[in-house]
Amino acid sequence: MDKPMYAVEVDGLTKIYGTGDTAVTALQDAGFKVRPGELVAILGPSGSGKTTLLTCIGLINEPTVGKVVIDGTVVADGGWQRGIDLKRLRREKLGFIFQAHNLIPFLTAQENVMVALEINGFARNDAKKRAVELLEALNLGHRAVNYPSALSGGESQRVAIARALANRPRVILADEPTAALDTENGKNVMDLLKKLAVENNSAIMVVTHDHRMVENFDRILEVSDGRIVAEKSRTEERVHHGLE
Ligand SMILES: Nc1ncnc2c1ncn2[C@@H]1O[C@H](COP(=O)(O)OP(=O)(O)OP(=O)(O)O)[C@@H](O)[C@H]1O
Ligand SMILES: [Mg+2]
């Protein structure tokens, strides 16, 4: 089968929380497409709808109106598509990096990463090799055998990042992945994301408040009051520079 041209397609995406007098329109009529290998930033003030956008694409928040297509599969079109296996799609196609990192407390850092691979059919040895490689890339090689309770907030965050990336997902969604990190580790995370975009051809969408991060991205979506109000692109440049 041909690979789909876009990793993520969103059209007329609208999310309304609640009903009646208390209804909140958190996202209104969002539309864009993200190519495999593209690194996209989502910028905007607090409460503008960034997390809502990410969780609707991430199949954990049901869109009220509009369409979401992941790697060629229509997953929502005015609510979830009937018969779609959301859990499986999430596991196979998506990698999440959220602030609440939810590490499994009775597994070591390395085992937390391995779990994500083993549930996707990796043999134990391959899972171990990949987990070590990722933890090392994130400056955590020396903490691989520690349990989450013995890790700092930033270290836990990086273990969660390693876990989200382990499976080489088609789509990586990250909600302020560098917010809890110091400059050096924040840079390591961005470098790793950039590397994955190129090596694995993953589409990567990152929510950030940090305007200094912007130069890392191919495209920037600016969200304000639930609407995408601006879109700046460097993708064409990148394509012309032979990266595709
Ligand atoms: N579960 C919910 N129920 C009701 N309203 C919600 C819910 N989640 C978010 N909202 C509202 O939707 C709007 C968008 O929220 P969202 O979390 O997407 O913003 P955000 O851009 O991620 O903000 P921040 O930068 O503070 O994380 C806000 O007005 C918020 O109060
Ligand atoms: Mg948010």
C-alpha cells in the first residue's frame, strides 16, 4: 500500500466542552495537514486551546465537529468513526509526551521504556537495547536502573519522553516537553525530536510557550481563543534543501 501523503490531517475540527449555558468552545474550525518528517510548533496563550487540539489529534479527546485523519485512517468525522480501534491506533501510531508523566512506579527507568516496546511485539533483548540507547541520548544512561521515586522531575520527564519515542511512532505529540527542564536538557530533547523527524520520518507536533524554541520548527501554528490565527512555514525551504 502507498504511504499516505500526510501523517495528520485535520479539517473543521471543533471541540465544545459541556452543553447549554456552561458550554465552552475550546477549539473552532481548525484545519491543517502535517507531512511525515515535519516538525510543527503550536504556540498560543494559556487557555487558547493548544492541549485540546493535541488531545483531539491524539485520540484521547473526542472532537465535537470535524475530521481527524491519522496516517491515512479517518479516526473522527463529527465524533469518532464507528468501529475504529482507538486504543490500538494510539499504541501503534502515536507517541505522547505530556506533563503528567505517569511512569509505572514499580518499574525502573529502563523497564518503563521497555514496556512500551514489549506491548508492541519487540523481543526483550531488542527492547532493552533500544531503551538504553534512548536513555543515553537523553543523558539518563546512569539512571537506567533507578525507580521513578528516585528520579528528579526533569529526569522523570525525560524517561517519559524516551518511552513515547521508543516505538518510532508515525506521529509524536508533545505538550510543553521542555518546560520542566534546564537549558541543556531542553536542548537535548529538541535535538532528539529533530533527529527523529528526519530518521523515522515522524510527524511531530509540539506545544510550547517558549518563543526561543521556534527556530527549531518547520512550521508554526498560532492559536488564539480556540482558533488558528496564523501559520508560518519553513517546510518548503526544507524540502528544497533536499531533505525529502
Ligand atoms: N475538560 C474540560 N472541560 C471544560 N472546559 C475545558 C476542559 N478542558 C479545557 N477546557 C477549557 O477549554 C479552553 C482551552 O483549554 P486548553 O487546555 O486546550 O488550553 P491550553 O492552550 O492548553 O492552555 P495552557 O497553555 O494553560 O495549557 C480553556 O478555556 C479551558 O478552560
Ligand atoms: Mg495546555
